[in-house]
Amino acid sequence: MAGDDARSTTAGNLNRTFVNDMLGAMRWREGFVEDVVRWNKVINERDVWPLHELRVILKLAGLIRNRKGRFAPTRAGRDANTNEHAGVLFAKLFHTTFCKFNLGFRDRWPEVSDFQATIAYPLAVLARDAEDCRRVRGETTYLLDTLTEVRRTRLFDLAISIDIDREPPA
């Protein structure tokens, strides 16, 4: 995100030039770009919701910052931007998405705090079982590495502290 195109708007969003460049550079579902162009005279960051959401998650993860009207990678963002750190980056984004990011933001419906509070448990179970899967298959994949990284985070500690046998409050 370096360079002149990474300037931010006064509201702290990605500027129109950068958004338009990303519309051409990123992969989108079939017909997405045509829909955005058809329904918007001027295309702003929030008109390209997946790009807006990505910027929010990258900022929550501490991988980018907005300083002096420009978006730039943080030190952690620069360090994570290598093939050798792809698994760690994925784990960080996974953790940020499910632990820090308000999942209700994704669909613009009200927050579902019960879901967000309990999603950690099944993810932790997957992380625990991923170690067994790795031994059985004899290979390492990014997903399994990611789940193992998640296991080492606060997410796993939260999940194992949940008492699933307890009756829900009335």
C-alpha cells in the first residue's frame, strides 16, 4: 500500500484512485465489478465492501496504519509480507477476524455477541485436532498450521475455559 495511491481520505478511508486500482487488480466474484460500476457514479471504499472490510481487518491486526494521510504497513505488516511468514500472517488474520473484528459488521445486521463469544470453542477443538490430522497425513498445510497457531493464542485459552455442560442462563 505504499506510494501516492495509498493516500487516505479525510474520513480515513482508501482514496478513490486506490479503490479503482484494486477493482482492476483483485479477484472478485463474477459480475461484482460490473455491479459496483453500474450502481455507483463515483466509487468510494465503502462501495467496494470486501475491500473496506479488508482494510478494517488489516488495521485491527496491526498490519497497516494511517499516518499523516497515508496508509502504510507497520513493522509487523512488512515482516509478515514474505512467503516464509505466510502461515503466521494467515493465523494473525484468522485470529483478528474471529476475536477482534465484530462479525456483525460483515452483514450490517446487529451484533451477534453470543455467536462471536462461542465461536472460539469449535475453532479451538479444530486446532487441538489439527495436530492429530497432521501426524496421520504426514504433511503440513497452511490450514493446519494456522489452526495450530490459533491454538497458541488467547483464542484457545478462551475456548477451553468455556463450560459446555452448563445450562444457558434463563
